[in-house]
Amino acid sequence: MRVDTQIATDEIVFYGITICITIILIISLYFVSLVNEKKELSLLHGRLYPANNPMPYNNPCKNLEKDDIVVFIGSKIAIAAKNFPLTVIPVKGYKGLIIEKNPMVLLHFP
């Protein structure tokens, strides 16, 4: 009888430690993913340098002037702008993607 009780106690301890280690591992991985996500989101800024590529044949913007700045998003959406800052993608009233123009005629994402 004593041997059976000792085996049952050993199994409980073994499985208890295994479950605790698994929970600690899952929590650690969760916090590592949060830190990684925060780092990646902090890198979503920079400069957008103007190109001198020819205008695509299927350009949805008509009647463009020489000094207009055109931003292409994919192959179906284009935005022509003269006034800056320009909100390109609004998200629920928040300015999700803004393009500003500085004096050097470079565009950047704030």
C-alpha cells in the first residue's frame, strides 16, 4: 500500500512540474511575441523617395499637371496630391498613413 501511494505522489509531482514548465514557456513565448511585434511596428516609418518611372498605361488619375505627386497603392488605386500632409489611409477616424512633404521634395511617413 505504501508503494502505491508513493507512486501516485511521484506521478502528481511529475505532472505538476511538467504543467508548470509548460505554462511558464507559453507565457514567455507570449511576451516575446509582444516585444517582437512592438519592434516591428516601430520600424514602419521612413522616407519614400520619388521615382522617375513612366506613368502606367492604366493610370486612374486623369488630367495630371507636371508638379502633381502621384502615389500608387497596388495596381488599382492612385492618389494625386498637391497639398500636404496627405492622409492616404484613414482608419476609424485615425490618420493611419500620412504622407508629408519636406522642403527637399522627399516624402516620408511620420
